[in-house]
Amino acid sequence: MRIDFLGLEAFLSIAERGSFHRAAANLNLSQTALSHRMRKLEDDLGVKLLVRTTRHVALTPAGLDLLPKARRILDEAVRSFEDLRRQGRAQQERLAIGCLPTISIRYIPRVLAEFTQLYPGLDVQVFDNSASEIADHVQSGRAEFGITIVSVNRWDLEITELLKEPFVLVCPAEHPFAASKGVTWADLEGQPLVRVSPQTGNRVLIDDALGPRRETLSWRFEVQHLATAVSLVGAGLGLAVVPRLAVEASGRTGITTVPLRNPSVSRALGVVVKRGLPLSPAAEDLLRLISRTLRSRG
């Protein structure tokens, strides 16, 4: 049954003031409009709530029974609307997004420098997490959108591809592979290798591309983050296969990248949003800046 909030409001105003005249003035209504609301409420409920005489208004037994319930209903509605208003104000003052660390380290600072010129009073939170964590943030509403690997498979999320980037071999600058124009996975057999954990989207892409062949390689170290893998290469502990952006983001010297083939592996990066939920104007502007920066990176 549809709740007649206007009728309940009219009923409460009359009951609390004991007068149609004073109730109509309080609600900024004509007495005719107020009477119409009351008749409609009583017709919907099928009971008389008020007895009106020339001198005063009295509540019927049904009216006395409804009075505390109507107060609770309207009080709860008022509290709910105030909560929503507070949330709306908070959203206008704060923007949260998700972003892979390889992108956030290198590109997000320059993007935010430009974005804060457009929105100087807006607080920004960046969840620089893994692909699965970014999907969780967007799905739960903690983030408006995420920049992540195009591998999300959730019915209520929608992802749009922005760019593709290759996985490359990272090795110390003095390694024999450093002077090569390209290496194959077969060339890596017997070499100490660093890989990321199986919980990451990057590991899934490599495992899927290699199939059983991955078990023939010597994975000496396993880490959680690409930046750590690149650091281990810089320390001379092994070689790593990582997305090219991870090397650009590290800013490390003394290492080099070599193209990898047979098979070549790449990942698609894109923006993930909640399906059917439009972005706020600020989020749209930030996404536009990020997309432009990534597509024109150099």
C-alpha cells in the first residue's frame, strides 16, 4: 500500500493544533486543500480520524490509535532525508577513485595537479590497490570509478578499455639479455625469475598465456607488488616479466627492458564503473584527464 505522507502530515498538524485554521496556516495551505488531504487519507484508510465541530476538532478512536504511529513514520522519513542530504553534501566535498599502483605512481600526481585547479575545494581519495580490490571499491560504492585491468567479470560492473600495454622482460643493465632486441620464454629457462602472487590480475594473464610451460621456469621469488619485483631485479636477484608501465613507474636506473615473444603477453587497461550509475561531474572531469594522460603518455 502506498503511504500518503501528505495526508499524514495534514492529520498530525490538525491533531497537534486542534484547529483546521491553524493547521492550514502552519502548512501554508488553504483550508479547502487541507480538508481535501484529510478526506483522501480517511478514504484510503476506510475510517474516520477526526470529528470536526464549529468549535473544535477531536480525534476518533482510530485517530488516537494512528497519532503515535504517524509521528514515528514522519519522524523516520525526516531523519532519512536528512541522512541523505548529509551524504549528498559529503559526496560533493569528496571524490574517491580506484587506480592500479603502476598508474597512480607515475600519472596520478600530474593529473591531480591539473584537477585541483578545476576543483580546489574537493578532497580526493585514491585507492591504489589491486584489480580485484578496485572492483570491490567500485561495486560497494566506495569509489566512483577505477582504472584497472580489463578482466573484471561482475554483472553489476561495466568496463571500457582505454589502452593496451605489453609485458616486458626486466633485467639488470649488465645482463646478457640487455643488448637483445627480443627474447623468448624458452630463453628464460634456467634463469632466476621473480613473479607476483596468484591473487593479482597480472599473474593470471601470464599463467593463462604460458599454460603448463610456466612450470618449466625457475621462479625463485614471489612478491605481492610489481614495484617490489622491479626492485629485486635492480638488486641483481633475478629477472622479472612485468607490464611496461611498472618499469616506467619505478624510475629505477641500472635496469633495462627487453621485448618478450613466443608468446607475447599484454594487458588491457580500462575504466570500471557501476553499471547504470552515472558519474558525478567531478568524477567525469577527473576520468577525462586520466584518459587523456594515459593515451598521450610518453
